[in-house]
Amino acid sequence: MKSAYDTDQVHNLTVLRDSRQWMEHYFIRKEQFEKIEEAFKSRLYHPNFLIRLILFVATALGLIGVAGLAILMVKDVGSDALRVLAVIYGIVSFVALDNWLIKKDHYKSGVTEAVMFQACICILGAVIDESELTFRVLAFLVFAYTAFRYLDWISTLLSVGFFGATLFSLLVKWENTGQAIMPFFFMMAFGACYISLPKIKARSSSLPWHNNLWLIEVASLVIVYLSGNYYVVREMSIEVSGLPLQPGENIPLSYFFYVFTAAVPVLYVAWGIRRHNSTLIRVGALCTILSVLTFKYYFSIAPPEVTLTVAGALVIVLAASLLHYLRVMRHGITRDNILTEKWAGASVEGFLISQTMGGNEIKSNSHFEGGGGSFGGGGASGDT
């Protein structure tokens, strides 16, 4: 199976978008951008966000009206027949999306997403009365298909979510043993997922899915952290395992989860700085906030309004200091989002900016490396 879109055209569109951003940050000159624009023409229709949103809403309203009329026409056929018809309608929607809209060069135009999600809702709506595990498995498969086939970001996150929900259902069915190992199982499963992704992203054939893979990276890092967050583990122990805990009473291995909650965000940030990986830095910053809230919940040393005021002031001062310090590149890191994350890997299919500098021919399958090394997202320099 491959993407429904013309990957060459998607690549050209991505190059044009990123090149325009480079020009705006004075990374390349206007003349160089014009050469890139001439070499990487794209016929795909991909309007700005506001137009896509309007098209999505208008298409969704139209499809709801069509679906409503269809239901009124077949409402007396019985529930089983309605489920079959819903699946058929969903499959027909996918076929129309592939053979009509995408053939008309629509690329994430808002219309495509509306038709895609309508198809998903129809198919999953037909099996919503099945067992919880069955529904979660089918939802994972459907959203994994749409994420891969249509390069959809929301479907990517939903597929990761339903994959995690499927693992959760399986472990719960394993009763005491499954529930006891659940935090560690999630840590290992999504940790392994994160570790394996750089090798997948290094393949030139994965270029159209780089944004999807990046979302999986972010989701994996967050899930690994939440799997060992003390608050999450304690509440899950009470709700799922029925562990009888009184207020102030700790869960088994509480010190491990306290240390995990405090240490993992620091490790994320430190690892991100060392590897010049903006994703790790940003996720680490988010997890740091969650860790502070977790410890604040269990160990309150001041009224909430005082804590929030002091914490907010410290964050503002820290953010302003970092923005000022990183106004120029230091140690390969800058505050400006000059290059997007997809250009970070050394094997990413790209092109040589130096070719435009010297007036050489631009080739879409050339390898991109800047003068000081390969560059990562968020202005980070270096390999991830």
C-alpha cells in the first residue's frame, strides 16, 4: 500500500513551503528561492488554513445532509442492514476520495478531510456496539490506514491513541498481573517505538510521512512519561485495580514513580540539548509543567495562588532570558524556526542549497546539508 497522493508533487509542495520560510529568515536569497520555485513546481490544491477550515465545515454539513436523507430512505430495513449499509457507504466514500477528489489534485484541502472522516465515522459507527476491545482494534486499523494513505495528522494521533487503548484493554483482561505491569509495559512499548522511529525516518521512502512519524515520536515520549507519572499511576491503581488507598497513602513502588516523575522531564531536556533535538526539548518542557503540578498536588507548601504567581513569574523570566540569549545561534541552537524537523536526518531526501548558490542544476533527490552540519527543527542544528 502507498500514499493516495502523488508523493513527488507532495515533496515539491513541501520544498516550496520550506524554502519560502528559509527566505523569510534570510537563510537563502530571493533569487535562490525563485530558482527553487521554478524547479519544484506543484499542481496540488492546498489552500491556507482558514480556507481549508471553511471548506471542511461546508463539506461536512453537506455530507451530513446527504447521510441524513439516506438514513430516512432506509430506516426501516433493520439495524443489521443499517450497519452493512454504513460500511458500504464508508467504503464508497474512500473510493470517491481516491478516484475523484485526489485525482483532481486536492491535497488536504479541507474537502478531502471531511470525506475521509465521514468514511471513518460510518465504518466505525457500524461496529460501535461490538465489544470494547474489538472496537478499539478496528478503530486503530481504520485510523492507521487513513494516516498512512492520506498522510493525515489527526488520524495519526487517533491511531496511536487507539493502539494504546487496545494495549490497555488487553492488560486489564490479564487481571492482577497485567494491571501490575501496565506502567512498565507502556514505558517499554512506546519507548521501543520512539527508538525505532529514527531508522524509519532515515529511509528516503519515508519522506512523505515525516510529519506523521514526528507526531508518533511526540506521542510516544508523552506516553512514556505519563506511564510513570505518580499521579497517573496512583489514580489508575485506584480506578482499574481497585487498590484501597486512603488520602496520603502511597502506592507500591511509590519512590520509583516519584523519581521517575521528577527525572524524566530533566532527561528529555538534557538529551534534547545534547542532541540538538527540539522535539525532546519541547516535550521535556511540557512534562516539566506536568511534574510540577503533580508534586504540587501531593506536596503543597504554599497557597495555590502564591504558587501559580511565583511559578508564572519564573517561567516568564526564564523564557525572556532564553529568547534574548538565543537571538543569535549559540552552540547550534537558535530561537528562530529556520528549518523544519523533516530536514534533520542526514539521509533525508532533499536538495543542495549550495547548488542554487553556484547556479548549478537543482536536483530533487540531492542530499541537503548546511555549511555547519545538518539542521533540525525549531532552529536546532545537528542530527536527531
